[in-house]
Amino acid sequence: MTGDGPAPPEVLAAWRNRLERMPLLRSACGAGFERLRDDFLGCLARPEHRASARVVFCLARR
């Protein structure tokens, strides 16, 4: 989700699979889960998609 523009098909498939493995989210959304999933994936697939996230990596050593 840190890239701009439409997400590639493999990223969309990974997000679809991830969302399907979230039973608590499905339960919380009830009948609206499919719409939430489809809207979210639709946003990622849009050419206008812009991400403002920043990836940070921390490595701790003893």
C-alpha cells in the first residue's frame, strides 16, 4: 500500500485473501463486509491511488 497508482493483480489478490482470513472484521461488518472489501480493493486498483504511508524498519541487537 505504499506505492502510487493501481496495485498489481498479485497485491490485490493478496489483500483479498488477507481480508477473507479476518473473521472478526467480517463479524463486525455484518452484511456490509462484502461492500467494505470491494470498496477497499477498488481504491487500491484505481490509477488515482496515492499512498502517504512510510515504511520504517528497526533492527534490535543484543
